[in-house]
Amino acid sequence: MAIITGTATTFSGSPGMQGLREDLSDIIYLVSPSTTPFMTNAGRGTADAVLHEWQVDSLAAANTANAQFQGDDVATFSAASVTSRLGNRTQISRKEVIISGTLDAVSKAGRRTELAYQMQKRGRELKIDMESILLSNQAKVTGAAATAPKLASVLSWIITNVSHVGTNPTGDGTDARVDGTPRAITEAMFQTVLKSIFTNSSEDVDVIMLGPGNKQAFSAFTGNATKQVDVMEKKLVNTVDVYVGDFHTVNVIANRFMRTRDALILNWSYWSVDYLRPFTQVPLAKTGDAEKRMILAEYTLTAKNEKSSGAIYDLTSP
């Protein structure tokens, strides 16, 4: 049926439009990914200088010829082993906000002050920047007047227990990896690396961390060939969240902020994000009718001993 001529409606141009109130929800829906598995699970410590250093050591190989005469005197001594000294540079990451005085004064939906809301957002954005940096392929940079200092990321440390096509870095943070031609992920790759970790480290690993596509590929490995069906709950389980191998029982998680071509097998106890300056809000000088703020962190990555962990590099992503 047609609307009778003269009927006041809510449509544009109708007299009824003039008195309508705005209907704007007082909730702001923000669903952008913000979880940071590496930063959340790695240790947290302090750094006291822009070059943060630590030492690593290893035991001598087993000596199957270690048989001695009865009553024998000690005439020779094994030389004391020398520790290796490693270090990483601190990196400054920041986010900035400038809000006009008028915008903070007017009534707003979903937040009381624009400055507080934007600072909260910038804090979450800074965390995902840092997560991405820590898991990137980045060597340490000392920095200079025209060069920002940078930390060496996870990929520049792990070299012993690896499966890769490209070229390993030196393992002291001074150079990045050279990527090779990607290949499809296989369960055999993980079995090889887990065996290598068992051979070279007395520690258990905690997690296998992959990009989303390769997490799905991992769940399709033959170790999970039989899908689990819960008839009562009407559930079909087709995922691998815990991998039980010959040497390690490992949690399997996805990380949105790592490179899709990498899979990291980590012992959390041997990785730490150390702060020279923790997350800090800094008011900036007021030069006009606006409020300026900065949130920053100065931090570095400590790879306490890379032999505790492993990696599979140069993967395609389904």
C-alpha cells in the first residue's frame, strides 16, 4: 500500500525528521587482533645499558675413554672452559597522540575523554608492534646520530636445532637470516628438530608457535589422522593443540604477528624481553590548544641459550 499524502514519517525531507534524536550506542566495538603470545610467555627482566649482555656455556662431550689406573696421580688437567659473552642492543618503540582541546571537551559516545581512549589504543598497538619486531628477521644495530638502534630478533639467534633452506646467521645477533625457497611443512621436519633439541639440550621445550595457515597444516599431520567425535556434545575435534613426540610434549599455538614462513619451537625459560625503560606515558610540551602524549618502551631480547630451542624456516603458508 502507498503512504497517504501528508503522513509524517522518519524519511528524509519529512517534517518528522527535525525532532529525531541521535541513536548512537555507547559501546565501541574493537575486534582487531591484539594477543601477543611471545611477549606474554617469555620472561621479563631489566636492562641497565643500551648494550645488554649475558654469558652462555656448554659441557664437554662425553668421553667413553675415561678409564683410570688405580692409585694414579693427576699429572695433567683439562683446561677450564671459557664462557661465551653475548649481547643485544635496546630498541625504542613508541606511539604518539595529539588531541585538540575542543575534541576532549565535547560530549562523546563510548568514551569520557578522547585522550584516554586514544592512549589505550596506542598502548595495544605498541605491544603488537613489539611482538612483530621480536619475531621478525632483524639483526642488531648499534645506532648513530642518523640511525635508530635495533635489537636482534629471535630469528637471528636460533641456529643449532633448525630445518632450513636458506642460510643461517652467525647466531650472535649481528646478522639476519638469508631466506631460502619455501617448502611445504611436514611432520618429519618437526621430528628432526625435536630430536636435535633433545640431543643438544637437557631442557624440555614448551611450545611450537606457527602462523595461522601452518597451524592448520600442523593439525592435519598423520598423528591426528583419526578425528575425534563427541556424539553427546555434537562436536567434531580436528585440531592438534598438544604434540606428544618421542622426546617432548609440546603445546601448539598460532601467532598472528610472526612471519608465516617460520615455525618456532621454544623453551620459554631461555627467552626474555628485558626493559631499559618499561611502558611509559610521557606528556609532551604544550604548544597550543591541544594535548600531546607519547607512550614508549625501550627494550631488548635476551636469548639465554639458543640450543634450548629450535626452528623450522622457509615454509610456504597454506
